Amino acid sequence: MNINDALGTNATPEAPAPTLPAPVLIDAAKLEADRDDVIVRMRSLEITDAAGRDIVVAFLTDEIKPMKDLIHASCDPVCDATNKAHKAATGQRKELLGPLSEAEKIGKEKVGTWDLEQLRLRQIEEQRIEKQRLADEAQRKRDEAEAEAEASKNAAAALAEAEALMDAGDLEGAEAALEKSNMTQPVALEEPFIQPPPVADPGLQPASTQGVSTRFTYAVEVTSLSEFLQGVIDKKIPTKLVSIEFGKLNKQANAMDGELNYPGIRMTRKPIVSLRGKK
């Protein structure tokens, strides 16, 4: 069974690999020796006058460029054929995987949307429970304060009654009043049971046996570029988070022949030397 039958598609059958052209024969050992020698010779040359420049230019055009042309003539046909075969294989792979990748993308989006909504609902529930816990704690403290105030009031009244009875000579009544005052001392209220926040819904983390797992990543949106750059200036944001598009800046500089005067930049000039074969 071929791959088209296995996938149930009508994809174009895989084309046979192209035959690679025979390379141009070169003396590799001699070429390597000459190649290494030109580095030593080029380093030894110095340009102190126009004649010295002509010598270096002649070395570039008469020796180095012909050697490079020979290497290209030997290797380029094989490289080009290999590249074409690679493009053909990757093109067919892309065509075969296209519907599967699209279906996979749709399925992942559905699962991700569901999981994100479950996370939102879980956070809402956790916030509700925490809000209720704080409200219950505040009510408990109010009840405790009221109970302490009431107990202190009753104890003070019992003591006053005991003193009045003692002044009247009623020792038994005074003793009973004192005993009553001891019974009205504030008693700490029992700490209520607080329901802890719920743990993560197992549905948000599918079992590994299901072959699917979900994790959440975050993406930053810059809502105010001026505020962001001010944060960099104020050292509240690391400078390494700011990326400069040197490629675009250099393109503008070359288009304007170096007459680019943006604040905070300095122009440099670099020579580019081109070689042309002699006719």
C-alpha cells in the first residue's frame, strides 16, 4: 500500500528522484594546495601605492576568481539538482500534510478555547469563594466584638449589684452576684470552618494517556509605544527588550546615499569590491 492509499487521498504519486549530473573533474589535492597558498600570498601583499593596488587586483581577477569559477563549475550542478529534489520532496510533503495540519489546527483551537473558558470559570469561582471567606471572617470578628462588649456590660452590672448587696449587708446575695459576674466573662467564639479554594479542574489537565495536554502562554501587546519607550529611558524596562531594525535602517541609508539624519545614529561607510572576469 502506498502513501496515497494509506491517507485516502488522490495526491500526485511521488516522482522519482532526479539523476544527479556528473561533476566536472578537478584535481582536488592540487586545488586545496593552491587554495591554501593564496591566503599566505594575499596576506603578504601590501598596498602602499597605485602599483600595489594593481598587483592585488590582478591577483584577485587572474588567480582567485578562476579557481572559484572552477569550483562552482564542479559543484553547482550537483547542488542545484539536489536542491530541486529537496524542493520536490518538501512540496509533496506539504501537499499531503496540508489537510491533516488544518484539521489538527481546528481541533487544537477547539480544545484550547474550551480549556481557556474552564480556566476563566474556575478563577471566577475561586474569587467568589475568597470573597465569601473574607466576608465570613469579617462577620465573625463583628460577632465576637459584640459578644465581648455584651459580656463586659453584664459583668460590670453584676459587680455593681454585688457591691450594692455588700453595702446592704447581704453577703450571700453579693457572693451570688460575683459568681454571676464570673459567668459573664467574654468567651472566644469558635473558629468557623472555611471552605478552601477548589483545586484545578482535572478536566483542564487531560491525562497523558489521552495524548493531549494543555498549557497556557501569554502574549504582550504594546498599547502605547511612547510610554513603553519612556519606560526604557527611565530604566523601568530593560533596554535588551528593544530591538532595532538595522536592516531597514541600512536600506534607508543606502537609498538616501548616506544622508540619513535620525537622532541617536551615526553613519559609517563600507567599501564593496566586485570582481569581473577578464574578457
